[in-house]
Amino acid sequence: MKAKQNEKNTSRWRQLRRSLRAASERVMNLLFFLCGILAIGCVALISVYMVISGLPAIREIGLTDFLFGQVWASTAKEPQFGILPFILTSVWGTVGATVIGVPIGLMTAVFLSKIASRRLADKIRPAIDLLAGIPSVVYGLIGVSVLVPAIAAFFDLPKGTSLFAAILVLSVMILPSIISVSETALTAVPPEYEEASLALGATRIETIFKVSIPAAKSGIAAGVVLGIGRAVGEAMAVMMVAGNVANMPTLFGSVTFLTTAISKEMSYSSGLQRQALFSIALILFLFIMLINILLNVLLKKNTKGGR
């Protein structure tokens, strides 16, 4: 009798554990679903708000005059709201930072994951994490104190605040994102891939560039996207080193980015000027979305091509 009773109790406990496990799985699935819906909802709300806030000024100014106008004089007696200098400055600044930062970041990630000893890599990673944690205003302060005077002295310029200075600062700022994500992707490459390449007679460097990096390209692309996103959206650091003049971009001339155009005037703006700043924010938002979409499309094409 006792044995049968013990068996019944055991079966009941098993059923209870199964029920609790199934209930916990349902609760966690619901929680994950709600978190996903919340994230999508936040993006949708931001998108709707930007469109509603940005369209009135574009309608009043005119889309062509707003996007392709070369003069920004928002506080003049007869104000003009052309943002082409801001758009081109942001494009060239992002391209320049990407051209400099991506190769350095990728090579650093390769060194940490494939070449450096574990002891050396463990010493370098905290420095990279520290770069990620430095506030942007500190980057701007160092740029103003060290980089800007150095550029002025080296190139014999009256002042060093320029697009070139902003590109250099942004190049450093995007490194942590690229290095961290790329290193994780390279570390996740199955060792069998590299061992097979080495067994076929390839050198270690050939294996890294022809096997490891192509196998980790999706993760590397994600790091590049994060880096580009930071470069496009940075305001404080570039405000301090770019000069904040609404000129058409030249490498050693003072310029204004889309982000800095919003930051420097929002505190005292009103009326059409304030609406135009929201329109700039809308253009910046669409610019970032376009970059993400293009990179994702290119990545998917390359992935399909590789198959």
C-alpha cells in the first residue's frame, strides 16, 4: 500500500512539475512577445511623431528649396532654410569615418581573435571597452584641445576646426562598436573551417582573409552598421571640432552636421525655425533608416551569392 501511495505521490509531483514548466514557458513566451511588440511600437511611435512634426515646415518651405537650398539663415530678416550643406557634410563625414575606422577596427578584431595571445588580448579588451564608455563630450574636449591645434599647425591653417577634424574624431568613436562585434563574430567561426584551410596548404594570413572573415561577414557587417549609426547620430563631439558654420563642405573648412544644426539652435528656436529643425531631424531619421536598409540588402545578397 505504501509503495502504491508513494508511486501516486511521485506521479502527482511529476505532473505538477510538468504543469509548472509548461506554465512558465507560456509566461516567458508571452513576456518575450510583449517585449518585441514594445520595441516595434516604440519605433512606430517615433516614426509617426517625426513625420507629423517634420512635414509642416517642408510643406511651407518647399521640398526642393529645403533639401537642395545651399543657404541656411534661420534667424535672418528674410530667413532661408536650405540644408544641402548639412546633408553633404553628414554624408562626407560618415564616409570618411567609415573609410578610416572600419579597416582599423576590423584589423584590431582580427588581431584580438586570431593572432594575439590570450593574455595580451585580455589586456587590450578593457582599453577598447573604455573607449566605448568615454562620453562624447570628452572626445570633443580632447579634439578641441589636442587635435584641432595640431591640424592647424600641421597644415598651416588659421584654425583647425574642420570636417577633417570631425572625421578623425568620429573614426575613433566608432572603433569600439566595430571591434567588439567583429571580434565576437570571428571568434564564433567554427575552428574546422580554419583547420581545413590550413590542411590544404593555406597560410594563416590567407586563412584569416579568405576563410574566417568571409565566414563572419554577417557579424562584421552588424558591427559596421552600429559604427555608422553612431557616426551619423553623433552631435556633441563634432559640434566642438567642426566649427559649426553652415558652409558647403570642404575638408579643411568649418562645417555643420545635421545633428549639430539641430543641437545648436533648438534651445532658442521658435515658429518656422523650430519646425524646420524638426524637419532636419526627420531627414536624419530617414537617412539612418536608408543606410540600415541598404546595408541589410547588400548583406543578404552577398549571403545568397556565397551559398
